[in-house]
Amino acid sequence: MVMKKCPVCGVSVKLENLERHVKNQHPRAAVDVRSAISAEEAREIEAAKRPAGPVITAKGTRTIAIVAVGVAAIILIAIFNPFRGVGPSVGQMAPDFTLTTSSGGSITLSSYRLAAPVFLEFMDINCIYCIQEAENTLPALYSAYSASARFISVEIKNVAASEVESFRSRYGTTWPYGMDTTGATSRAYGVDVTPYFFIIDRNGIVSAVFRGVPSGGYAAYANALNAVSG
């Protein structure tokens, strides 16, 4: 803090307050305060007028470090999600389930697959990717493979059966839709995104898994079904 004497009354005031002091205390004095201030003092006045940056204490530094570590941990969890349920991989047994269907019936995987391999989709009627598949890909796939494979879609959200029936009608996806109202079936299959697809052979073994829409689209599904439909 630099002090300077007032050229009128001789009182010491802060350098940056000198001009205001003269104007307020000696309004009639014909004094050019700026002429009494050196270039270096003028720079000090300008520096004093700039807002000071925040003072970070040792405690503040520790807090910032803790927050940074927390954010990094959240990002890692979001990427790797170690708490996500682990579903069956290729070559493993598909978990059996029995679900009420949107049309009011029921469906059991272990019985359904005895006649033919199963194309199992976990979906959400409000998922844009599920809608795109229902609109552009799955009806054609069903038309081509319904004689050699069975199809099941599972709605993973607790929505009204009437909404799922409207979805089926809108997109012509006429196969059964199971209602996973408790989320137990989705957890058993490790479903964390929609759509999520499993190709299951007659013995209940998973032969292919597609997490999300495969880059190969229709061809990827067709190849997987061909592999188990012989």
C-alpha cells in the first residue's frame, strides 16, 4: 500500500485515493493531482483498480483437488460402468424368463426356443434407435426369417401395455412383446442400452450379441440368424 501526501493539506492518503481525496476535501483548490503523480505511481494506481484474483488457501487447494478427483471418478464410472450387470456372452446359456406380453398372454424363453432359434431384442418404445430399427429393419428381417427363427422383443421400461400394442401396430412388428415391468430380465441380460440383441440357439446358448444397432445393420442380424438356423 503506497501512501502519498495531499498537495493541499499534507494528509497522507492511499495513492489510488489521492485524486478523490482532493476533489472531496478541497473542491475549490486549483490543483492538478495528476501532475503530482509520477508515471510509476500512475501504473500502481491502475494496478490497484484492477480486481484482485481469488486467494486460494491450502484448504482451498485441497478442496479443488478433491473435486477434480471426484469428477474424474464419475467420468470413469460413466465410461467403464463397473456396476453394470453382466449378461451372458457368446457361448453361454441365456437366462430363462417368463414375461407377460403386451397382448395379455405370457411367454417363456425355454419353451419358445424349442421349436427354433430366438432373435431376442431388449428395447424401449421411446428409444429413437429402437424406433428406427422397428421402422426400417426388423419387419423385413422378420418377414425373411419368421419361418426359421422366433422373435421376441422385451420392453424394458414400466409402460402401459396399450402403448406397446400401439407401437407394434404402428410399425408392423407383430411378434410377441414381453413386459419387463420389474427390470429383472433386463438385469439378468446385463442390458444397459437399447436396443440390445441376443441370438439364442435351440439349446439356449447365446450365439451372437449386439449391444446397440450393429454397423452391418440387416446383414449383421441375417448372418447371425443364418449361423443358427441351419
